[in-house]
Amino acid sequence: MKNGKILVGITHGDINGVGYEIILKLFSEPMMLELCTPIIYGSPKVATYHRKAMELTTNFVTIQKADEAVEGRLNLVDCLTDEVKIDFGQSSAESGKAALAALERAMADYREGLFDVLVTAPINKATIQGDGFHFPGHTEYIQERVGEGREALMILMNDVLRVALVTTHLPIRDVAQAITKEAVMQKIRIFHEALRKDFNVSNPRIAVLALNPHAGDDGLLGTEERDIIRPALQDMEKEGVFCFGPYAADGFFGNRTYEHFDGVLAMYHDQGLAPFKALSMTDGVNYTAGLPIVRTSPDHGTAYDIAGQGKADEASFRQAVYAALDVYRNRVRYEEAYAHPLRKQYHERRDDSDKLKLNAPEE
């Protein structure tokens, strides 16, 4: 924080997509600069090109490092040393290198503690691949760079629905073998902790989806529910986690059963994200839970089909910024609340007296 305002690092994403458009549109609103201090990791030349192409009027100030960020202004750290060609709507190796340069600089600054939360504009997962990036997406890259050995959990969310994934960017042919009891339990643990710590839900209720159609139909359509998912849920209940299922995904979303839960754990990418995006056209946010860093992004891609046309809707990006600020504040409150826990005081059941045991052993 700086002067009481949360410092928001923002990577510019693919420079041929809608990243700069949604960033510049959002921070043309004075209210956003009252909520936080934004720091774009990108290029002033690229930002200016986008601004002129779409006739936007958003001003920004160029700084050399994040600790020079000016309150009340849109700040931009120049991460590109070479000239780059901008070709709206086209994928290119050059745009991939520019996206990676911004990410690498942001990770370095985060490790120095120069900003509080990270919001990433969309990248092209194919063009960004190279010596410094060999990951399926942002989630895995950020986990490796600043995860400190912890495991990430992808959560897509809005005001009414949070969907997390056991497997993320994985080919369908590899999904079934990746669904193990240990994997399901680990994702439930991370989800449960995130709901409590990041979303201020005291006793989360988590719904878990089945892998197979009709939840396997008692083994007729698959045995993963019987042999893997149900045993995982039973063991998690023993740990005090409220988790339910496995639910057949079609009926679960079709009947709006998700409204009765604080979070939904899907087995694979499209099982959870296809219904989520159908229900959340403009306000969806991708949140990376489980890591020390707070990272969000809009739930859409580079949108090459409308890049450079001024048609991009910044609503999802706005919600991504809001979500990052909310999670950061919730984490601070949570850490403060549990910083100095009181010793437990309880009645010893084996003792017939009603005397309060103040010298009970610590757990």
C-alpha cells in the first residue's frame, strides 16, 4: 500500500488484442483512481498507439519503476526496449515477446514488494511460448514464479457463482487419469481455505461435480465417482470441510443448484467454465487462489475479432480490479483476526466436576 491505497500491478497482455483498450477505458473513470493506484507494465509507445487508434483520452504518466508510482494517476512502467509492430487482431511472435516482457518485469517487482495485487490483461497462449514461458497459461506461470512452492487453484467467479477446477489447461484425453483422490482432496482444501480467507465465508459449502455423465450411473458410465470422488469427499468431511456431491454437471447447472453453495468444484476446464460463461457474459473474473500473490484477470481472451475497433467492453476488467482489491482487504482482515489466537478453554469431559480447565494443554 502507498498512502493507504492498494497498488495494483497490471500487465498489458497481447498488444494486438483488446488489453490496452479495456485498461484505458477503465481508468478514464476518475473513481477508479480514487480506489487504487494502478501501475501498467507495458510500453508508453504501444499505449499511445492504442489510445490514438480508438480516440481515447485517458492520460498516463511514464515511470521507470513501480516505487515511483504517482497517486491519482495511471502509471506505466516501460518494459520494452525495442520497437514493436502493432497489428490489431493478428497473432505474432513479436506480440508474444512483448506480453512476456511485461509479465517478467511484474514478477520481479512483486518479489521486491513494489505492488500489492496483480491484474493481467489477456495473452495469446501460443505466441507467448518461448525460453521464458513454457506453460499452458498465466496460472501455471505465476505459480512457478512467485508461488513459493504452493499450488494454485483457478476460480472463475462473479457475484453469484464461484467455479474452481481440479484440472485446468489439460487435453480432454488426459483428464480422467489426472482425477485422483489426492488431487480432488487437495483442490478442495485450497478452495475451502480461499473461501474462508479470501472471500470471508466462515463455513463454506462446496459442491463437487462428477466426471462422467449422470455421475457414472453407479458404475455403468464410469467408476471415478464411486472409486475416487466419493471417497475423497468422505475423507474431507472428516477434516471438517462441508463438501457435497458428486453432482451430474448438466442437472446441477440446469436446476440452478449452484445457488445453494458457496463454491463449485468442477473436474475439468469446459465442464465448469462453459456454464459459467453462459451465465456470466460481462462480469466474470478469473482468480488464481492458493498463492501468496493476489491475481485476477477478466474472463475473456484477446478478442482479436474486435481489437482496435473500440468495441471492447471493460466490464469484466473492472470486476477483476474490484475482486483483487476485495480479496486483498479480506486477507488483511483475516490475518489480523487470527494473528494472536486465544488459548482454548474447555471443560474436560472425563472430569465429573464443572470446573473450567484454564490450564488445558495447547494443541
